[in-house]
Amino acid sequence: MKINSKDFRVREGDQIKLHKWPTKVAPVYKSEQHYQKLLGEHVAQLSALQQLLYACNSHAILLIFQAMDAAGKDGAISHVMSGVNPQGCQVFSFKHPSSEELQHDFLWRTTRALPERGKIGIFNRSYYEEVLIVRVHPQILRSEGLPDAPTSEKSVWNSRYRSIVHLERHLHDNGTRVVKFYLHLSKDEQRRRFLERIDDPQKNWKFSQDDVAERAFWKQYMKAYEGCLSATSSDYAPWYVVPADDKKTCRLIVSRITVETLEALNMVYPKTGAQRRRELLSIRKRLTK
């Protein structure tokens, strides 16, 4: 199977029903060796493109990962970005907001972590938590100190969708390309991975009672994701629904889309002007004496 990123892209204005989107597709690799070869090619391309991104210093890339527990966000990030220079990549993981963060608007804590030009930023969870977990657990909303009680919860989510869309438009206009991945895991596969974490002592640390507690809200989370993906996927900041039941295929799709995002910038190394060239030749002459 050849990876066609359009197969996974949520078009602007689409009303998403996640049960119609596959959690598993035909493998894009033929064997373990073939997988390693394909991933290695993608990683090498990303490494070269990231160096070019840094040299041009005109754009930034923001990759956002959202998913249910055990969908493989950490693994996708570590494998796909394994060849990128750590100095050119920033990874942030957002969990429950601190007391300081609750004193600010819901976009404040993530905005502070946006990547600078020339770098790739990765959000493992993001400001989208504010229309996902907060929607599933509205009691969190009451702890955020909003100045006026909302007339309805629906108005809260619609307002936050607008804020997010406007932020991403602003980022795009100022050189940051935003790409969002929803790793689409089936409930059965999540169960299997939870059991694996319990049975394997080396994976026990990955499992917590909260994981099972959140699983009980599966339907509510699917509804929240459907609303979020439908309202905030745009031509300039698209969502991709990536089948996540097969970790290897998931990683290859993510890496291919990331490569395509960087390639679309049509970057070239900055040209050396005549004055700069004379300066370099003068330095070279001194160094060779």
C-alpha cells in the first residue's frame, strides 16, 4: 500500500463520524525489514529537511498529537523524530494545568511553548485538551475561573473552537505550519495494550488506574473528538485521522505526512552574496596561513 496523505486528511467543513474512519488499514510495509527501511528513509529525509528549515529560518513546524490512552503517541514521536537534531526540535507534553496556568486563558500555557522559526515543535496533547477532556468532564471547566457563567456548555465549545481556529490562522500567517494528528485507536486494541502493560513488568509503569477510569467515557470522548475535528480542521491547519491499531503503519503515515509538510515549503539554502563571499575567502586565507 502506498501512503496517500489525502486518505487521512479531514477536509475543512467535513462533519466527522469516527466509526466510519478505520482504525486499521492494509500495512504499508511487507516485513519488519521493509518497515525499518521505509522508516529509515523518512527519518533521513526529515533530518535533511529539518537542517534546511533551520538554515532558512523563515518557518516553524508545529506537530500536534492527540489520542486516547495507549494509542502510541510517545512511540510515534520518538521513532519518527529519531534522526532529527535535538537542537532543532522541541517536545512538550501537557497534562493537568497547574494553579498558575488556571489563572490565565486556556491558550496561555501552550502559546508559551510554540516553536521559534527554524525549529520543529511537538505537542504531545495540546490546547485541544480544553475541548476534549474538559468537555467530557465539565467539572474541570468550573475550576478555570471563567469571568461569566456560560449560558450553555455548547456555547463554550463553539467559542473555544473559534479561538483555536483564529490562533492557527494567525500562526500560519506568521510562518508556522500546524499539522494535527489524531491517532485513531479501537477500543478493543486499547484493551489489548492495557493488558500487555499489566502483564509485562517492564511496562507496568505505563499503566495507571486513571487509564481504566477514562476508558469508561469512551463514547463521550468519541463525540468530543468528532466535534473538535469537524470544527477545527482547515486548509492551513489540517487534522489527519491516522489508523493506530498497527503501530508501524501509524508511524510511517505520520512520518510521510511530516516530510510532505516540510517539502511543501519549497526551501532552498540561503544564497551567499558577493560581499559575504569575499568575507569568507578572506577568513579562509587567514586560516590557511
